[in-house]
Amino acid sequence: MDFSVSDFVWTILTKDPFPTHEYKKLAARKIGPMEIIENINQNAYCLQLLSHIHIADVFNVKHLILMLVMLLLAVRWFLIQG
């Protein structure tokens, strides 16, 4: 999936960018929405992270979900639940 600068995305967090003592198993797995501020290459994007998030601001495309896709999935889940 291709993203553009100024798109908003959800970021999937893995334990890789965190120091051992800071990663919590039960912490949120997705954060966002975050704005894309730079396209590094086909596979990497720089995001505008919140000030309290102390990790690198460059993410692989496989860890990004377009905000619109998340909204559509939430609506679908809501409709299924009835």
C-alpha cells in the first residue's frame, strides 16, 4: 500500500524499538492516528510522533495502517454486532 505525506495512519508497535525494561506485554499494540511527514522510500515513512513516545519516528510500511481502513473495519464490526 502506498501512503502520501500528510496521510494519517495507525502504527503497529512491536517490541523491537523498545528497551527491554520499557516494553510491556499488555500495552497498546496500535497507536495513532499519526501523520506521515516524510516518505523515506517505498518501505519506510517518517511519522510525527507524540512527545511522550520515545522511539524512532521511522516505520516500515508493514507496520502502518491507513486511518480510513481502520475506520471501515470498526464500522463493519459494529454492523456485524448489530
